[in-house]
Amino acid sequence: MINSKTDLLRYSQQGHIGTITFNNPPANTWTLESLNALEVLVTELNKDDSVYALILQSDSEKFFSAGADLKIFADGDPKTAQTMADAFGAAFEALSAFRGVSIAAINGWAMGGGLEVALACDLRIAEAGVQMALPEASVGLLPCAGGTQNLTRLVGEGWAKRMILCNQRVSAELALSIGLVEEVVAKGESQAAALAMAEQACKQSPKAVAACKQLIQHTRYGAHAEALVMEREKFVGLFDLHDQREGVHAFLEKRSPVWQNK
């Protein structure tokens, strides 16, 4: 059983779905300890073939995560800034590279690094009444954990500039309309909705999902023509796997497939 390396993050697993729960009250701020632990935890999960999907959630009624504790940067030490920036990058990039489907269940305010960890997930579900923002420039900083890049890819340059340059907070409902989240649910329902979405993802072949995710994320940096070649190569590569045969045979036999992730 995989365990978190810190009490600031709790890990549990139900079937093929892993759940990471933020546990740093009152605002679930990120620390060097929790960031390093997240990187290690996701890296271990990526090696565990029994985990097909991953949910990130919070038990707090108000905060999904408020980002970094600004007290860390109060002394103005560039070395501290470098250490934290590196930790944020390593943790959230590991999350983005997770081979399965990752879902953020945003049940409270997601500010700064709290929104950036959600942006590093594949999908986001927000509860009605939630507020989201990247307010770093208002305190003389900038989003350094993928915020400027991931937000722009999701919502476009205009809305990214409104949120980052003008410190505009976005409600769950507005976030849905601009593509920042994929679903809005009633208060208290984000975790159940995330679990339902994860269960739907687990019905797909985990090997096929991993290949599809790599191809989709390749559009962030790769050339279109190159990706088309990769798409065909990965399609053919699936035919070396047990799950490809299982999926096709299950369909022809009118039964649910039993995936083995191999």
C-alpha cells in the first residue's frame, strides 16, 4: 500500500481510484514538505499499475487550497524563492505527467498555487460558490507553478491576462463558461462527482488512456505533423498488449472488459 510521506497529505485507494486529500488546515497552504511529498507520492502512483485514476480533494469547507504561505517569502531571500519554485515545479509537473486520469474536486477557494495544482490535473470539478484566482502579482510575485502556461492553454490569452494581470477572481459558474473547469456541482457534491468521473475513466483501457493522454498533451509543445505520426504509431503499439485483445473481444462478446493494464 502506498502511503504519503507527510500528514499534510492523506492518501487512500478504492479499487483502481487513488485519492489525495489536502490536510493542512485552515487553508491547505503548500509547504516545502507537502510539495516534496506530493512529488514522491505521484511518482510512486505512476509506477503502480493498480491505480487508473487519481482524485485531489480537500476536507476543508472553505479552502481547496490557498496556495503558498506568504510568510515563507517574508525575508525576501532569493534562495528560499528558488527552493520553493523548484519544489512547486517538480510536484505539479509530476502530477501533470501522471499516466492516468487526474481530477481536481474543487470544494473551496482555489487561490495561487491552490489553483495551479488543479490546473495540473486533467479535469476539474468545482462546487457552486467557489472562487478561483491567481493573485500573485498583487503581492509582487507571479504564478511559478505552471499558472501562466496552463491557464492560458485552458481559457485563452485574454482571460488568462484578466485573471493574472488584473487579479480577477472567477466564480465556479464563470469558470465553467470560459473552460477553466469541466463541471459545476452543488455545494458538498464535488467529491462524489469526481468519484463518478473517475469511475467512468476506469471503464476505459488504462493503457489506451495513457497513450491518448500523451498524445493530447503533446499538442502543448509538439508539431501537428509529428503528432499525427505518433498517433498512428501508438495505435499500432496497442496491438502488442493484452488489453487491446480483451477490449475488442469483450465488445464482440457483448460483455464488460476486464482490464489488466498490460
